[in-house]
Amino acid sequence: TRNTYTYNGSSVFSQVASAARNNNSFGVDTEIQLDAVTKTSWGNLHTYIAFEAEKTLADGTRVAYLDNAYLEFAGITAGKHESFYHNIGGLYSGYQTPDYATNLLAYTASFGGGFSATVSFEDSSVSRGGVSTDGGFVYNGTRMPDVIGALRLKQGWGEASLIGGYHQTTFNENATVGGANHTATGYGVMGYVSINLPMLAAG
């Protein structure tokens, strides 16, 4: 459970700027995690579910949602899982939020020595960005999933990774008057290196 308390909060906690003065806000964010590992004749079956409930500070509405729910077995990951297009420990996602999760089907092969490779097919609807508010552009369905590929190396000194992603978007340029349909594609590549420094602080 994470709690947030703010004194003299900015207008993000109050829609009227003048009302933000001497404004007190309190929010609660609760997460329930269910994590189980079952041994089978073909290896371990890992099941993970995370349910989250929170009260938004801006308008006081309450939100409850399924944050993650997936299975891992024999290198296969299936369900709602953090995108494999991400940085160390999910500190930064190339899409939207630090804990960006989407529906996906992925396979990770381990080659020994801390080296592994992953290919992931992910729901592209969440990573496509915002929608025009003036009706000029309207999304027109999904033709294919995002395709993510990652090479990772994790050893005693730290870890490194090279990740690539392919995304396709279909949209109508002016749906209100029967505009033309279009398909656009995008690509992304990122890499990172993490070095352990136990001489500065343990862990």
C-alpha cells in the first residue's frame, strides 16, 4: 500500500487554480499481488496476478483494475505483462508509463552465461498514443501486434540489453466526412548498461 499526502498542492489536485492554495490532499493506492510457482514434469509453472485500487486526487473518483495477470512456462510468457520494450526493472518504458503492461505472447530463450533473447507479440492498441480531440484523426482498428525483440546479458558485474520494436497504426484522416484510410509504421531501438557498484552501497 502506498500513501500520498500533499500540502499546498498545485492545480493538479484542484481544477480551480485559486482553490489550490492551502489545499490538502490524501490518496491511497493499494495493490494485492498473488504469486505462485507450481513444479511440473516439464519445469516450473509461474502464475502472477496483481490487482490495484486507488483513489485519484484530482476528482475523487475511485479506480480499480487488473494491473498484471500472466503465466510463465518453459520460456513462454502469456497474459497481461509489462512490455518487453522496457529498461532495467521497468524504470522506463518506451511507451507511456513506468509500469506499462499490455496483453502479449512472448518466448525467451536462455543460452547460458546470463545471455538470453526474447521475441514478443504485443497488443498495439495501448502503445499507439493519443487520439485527436477535434475529430481530424480516428483510429481504424489493429492490423497486427507490436513485434518486440530483445537481447539481454546479465552477469555479476551488471547487465546490458539491446531492444528493438516495430509498431503499425491504421487511422482515418477525417472520419467525420469519410476521409481516406491510412497505415503508418514506426520503429524503435534502445540499449542500456547497468553496472553494479557494491563499494558505494550494498545492492
